[in-house]
Amino acid sequence: MPTYDYDLFVIGGGSGGVRAARIAAGHGARVGIAEEYRYGGTCVIRGCVPKKLLVHGSQFSQEFEDAAGYGWSVGDVTFDWATLIANKDTEIDRLNRVYIRLLEHAGVKMYNARARVADPHTIEVGGERVTANVLLVATGGRPWKPTVPGIEYAITSNEAFHLPALPRRVVIIGGGYIAVEFAGIFRGFGSEVKQIYRRDRVLRGFDDDVRDAVQENLRARGVELHLNAQHTRIERTESGLRVCLDDDGGGLDADAVMCATGRTPNTDDLGLVEAGVSLGSHGAVQVDEYSRTNVGNIYAVGDVTDRINLTPVALHEGHAFADTVFGKTPRPVDHAGVPSAVFAHPTAAVVGMTEAGARAAGGPVDIYRTRFRPLELSLTGRDERTMMKLVVDGANHRILGAHMVGEHAAEIIQCVAIALKMGATKADFDRTLGIHPTAAEELVTMRSKVA
């Protein structure tokens, strides 16, 4: 048997890579890992965590207004962007150190340098070459910007976390998770926000009722939506930037233009093609249900595979890989019923099938839906509605999907996801008593089909 420096070498220190390294080391493997920037990856450093902190911060402006209905006199309030960003950076530094400690305690050897595959068993990293029996690619993804004139003037979510000052006017290009969330963030902090999207509704792929509710809330919060519109170029002006549109030949003026038009896998110049690894659309690493590539000893997990680009999915894939390869417990990755949330204002959260998806699958489908004004807003004068929806198999009454737009939606749908994973039926929901008064009780009190 050939002798290698490591049993496993991981390229990428994000959520999936770190989880895989730690679990494999726990199974007794000798593990090395390389990260060229900071441990924690997209989620911790420039994604989920800092974004959620900004979401929280941006909600206070509305809460200050709502407080008056409950007898509070808040008075004049001010906001300092620099303070928020500094405090956010302190928290990210702490989490980065946590990831490093986790790897140290697991006995994983860390290389703080860019790594490249030289051959299926050899990695070039930090000016040296090391060998490993198994390679795991977990390099994640990066923001993608379309090629139009002036696109170099646009920032992405990466740069948005480090802006020196809050822009007074922001134009956001895109209609997915990141675009919708940052529209709410900037608007909550007081920026004038205009959002451009080339389709008729934001959040393509979500249930239509979710899309409608989120879009309604964006407009209610003051975001100016330009739908069925396409940007053609970005120009510098005396007062800032202008995004030119193709709809009427006009343009939108801004101090900052944010491009949130998708992400692409980080596989450039990794040596994967030369090593024989098959790459698919936009450079995504092609893998089977065990996260194995066509090269038997090379695996990949997380966003670099472009399966479901969510942090919990990357963690699950990394853990399953380590158990399969080093724990002698084969675990194919289960991508069914993955819950997700869009941290808009208010939050949208979903699990399971959309109504359109269920109907396209054939068979009878029952729809239960409710819209109501949550109790906490009854004294505020704010007319914001919560939407909840259940998609039910009309034959066996199993819950196929649950969708919500409203405060605490992510917390509620996380628990509903357990029920769906267990195969809960509408009758199971009906037999469950609600907690009153809560928004969540609506999920177990909906009795009338709407479709």
C-alpha cells in the first residue's frame, strides 16, 4: 500500500470542509486542511452570520415606530453605520477563532495558504507538496456579476459588509435571496432603495404566494421595484452612479450599486480538470449521492457542487462524507425536504413542495392558506400581513409543503420541517392543539381548503 502524508486533505475551510475534517479526524484519520483566507467560509465570514446581524440591526427603525402604539416615547434616534460594522467584525473575528480552535482540538493540521491539486493524490500548498489518500474539495462559491459595461462599479454582498459608510441611495440588481435581503437591510437603515429584476416576481423557485407576499412587503417598506427590467450598463455621473435600463431607456441614480445576480462555484485554477475531475455547469464539481467525483479518491461537498447552496446542507454533506469514507458507515446525502428562509422584512421560510411543484407531479392537491394581521401589530397602525400555507396530498393527506411569510417564520418552519420529515398528515396537524395567542397556532387551525 502506498504511504501518504495524510489520510484526508481538505481544500477549503468553510462549514462543509471544517465539519468533514473534524469528523474524519474523530474517526481516526490523519487530516490536513488548507484555507487561503479565513476559517468559517462564506457563511461565517461574508454570508449568513454577518447578514443576519445586519438584518437584526435594520429592524430597529420599524420597532422604534411600533413602540409608540404601546405607550413608549422613544424620542430622537440616530444610527451609526461604522459602529455596527466594527461590532460585526469583532463577532466575525471571534467565530473565526472558534473554527480554528475546533480544528486544533480535533488534531487537524492547518495550512493557511491556497491549495491546488497537482494529481489525484498530491496537493501543492504554501510552497510545498503534500500527499493524501483522499482529497475533499470544499471551496464554496463566489458572487457572479454579468458582463455589461460599467459592471466594475458594482459591489457584491462581499463588499457590502465592509462599506465605509451607509450609502444614501442604493440600486440592487437581482431578485433572489441576497437581493431581497439586502434591499430590506439598506431600507431599514434609511437608504433609498431601488431593486431591478428581469422577471415579473422576485424569488424565482419559491411558492407563488410567498413571492407575492414578499414583494408586497418590499413595496410596503418603501423599496421601489423595477420588474421585467434589465440593466444594460452602469455609468459614473457627477453625483455617483447611474444604472441604465432597457425598459424605457431611463436610468436609476445611486451612490452604490449592488449586484446580487447569483453565485458560481470556486473551481478556477484548482487543478481539478487536469486531475480528471468532471465539472458541470458554471464549473460545479459533479458528484454522486456520496459526494464522490468520477475520480475515485476525490470528493466534494458544499456550494462548489452547486446542489443546494445552504450552510446546513454543506455541514450535512461534510459529515456524511466523513462517516462514509472514514467511519465505515455509508451515508448517502439526503437532499429531500430541506427547509430554508429568506431573511426579508418580515422573514419568508419554506419547507417541501410548492403548490406548482405538487400539481406538476400529478395527483390531487389540497391547499390551505391564511392571511392575518399578527397580534403584536394591532396597536401599531402597521398593516402588515402574515401568510401561511400548507400544500397537502389530496389522496393520502400527507403534508407536502409548508410556507410562511411573517415574523419568526424561520423559527416556526424549522419545527414544521421535523413533522414533514416524519410524514405528518393534515389530520396530525388538526389533532394538535395550538398555543394561543401565537402566529404558529394558525398552522394547526386551518380547516377550510382554498384550492
